[in-house]
Amino acid sequence: MQDEYSVDLYHHLQRARDQLDRDKHDGLFYAAFELRCGVESRIQDYLNARDDIAKKKKKGWKVAIAGKELDKAFTDGLRIVELVIISQTTGEAVPFFHTPVGPELRAAIGSLGNLLHAQKETIPSGSPWWGVTREFLESTFRMAGTLAQGTLLAPLLQSPTGQILMRAYYHNDNPIASAFHDGSPFIKGAKIEARVAYYNEMPAHAGPYLNDWKPPVTSRL
């Protein structure tokens, strides 16, 4: 029985890492394919979430808290967004982070296309090209790994009746997972507050609430 070929960002990154760690010339081309597909997969996650937002807006839903600025942060791809959900009952707070596909990563993913087509000539084994290409792929992998850390797919939405909708994606060992269970102050019907912050770089306090780049990721909100 063959293994399932999972197509989320995390499985693509795992396969890219496996190819890079093989330390073989052909593995660089396979890694390039997996990196590009992985980032495209996360972009599609974001687009699907925005499609859902568009449908909800037609029914009167609005982007909650600092609506226009928050909405812009999710579309311009320039800033990390922190959304903190706070229980009005217990004061417990759970942070979610949105990691953008920034300009540098978008440029790198575009450049990967050069490795996804037939090469015009054989590249000698001792050519510096191999080392330069590996460094580029490792740099792209690190950026994609940062992208994978994010848990928040879209802005928080609020219905005309006050119902809150969130789109999130996180590992089961993330502290976020334990915040949503029977008896939790964040279950359906609970009263919450929310605050937003924006960063150019991932803040140090985010660490425990970020995803690792490795699969599996099995929880969604």
C-alpha cells in the first residue's frame, strides 16, 4: 500500500526537507517542487478563507475589531498579525498569529520556477552552481518554515447577532488546542474580547503558540 501524498504546506515542507537532507544533486530539483507547492498550498488556504469571508459579508457579517486595518493586513502580506482572544469570564487569553506570504518569499517562490523546467545543459558536478542553488533553497525553506508557524488564516468575523467566526489551523500539541474543550471559557456561546497587534517580525512571546513546520497538523477552527 502506498503512502498518502498529503498536499498541505506541512507535508510539502517535510518532503522538501527530506530531499535537501539526501544531499544529492537531483534532490535539489525535487525540493524546489515541494517548496513551491507548499507555499502555493498555504496561499490557497488564505484565499479559501477569504472566499468564506466574502460570502459572510454578503449576509451582514463584518471583520471584527479595527475592521479596515485588520482586513488590509491580511491582504497586503507585509505584517504579522497577532489576534488575542480573551475570556470575559476567566480572563484567560489565547493568541493566534497570521504569517503573511511576504515579498521576499513570493520572489523566491517565483525564482523556483527556474528549477522546475528542463535544464538547457548538464551542470558539472563540481560547479559552484550546486552550492549556490542549495543555499537559495535552504533560505527559501526557512522562509516557508516561518510561514508554516502561523495559526490564523483570516480575520475574525462577527455576525449581526454577535456570533464570532474564526479560521485557524494548528498542531494538536499547540497550547491553543487545550483552550477549546468541554467546559472551556472559549466554547460556543462564551463571551470574549479580542485585541490585535501588528509586527514586522515574529515577537518572542509568540513561541509556544506557533506551529512547527513538521506535519501533522490536524486541528481547525
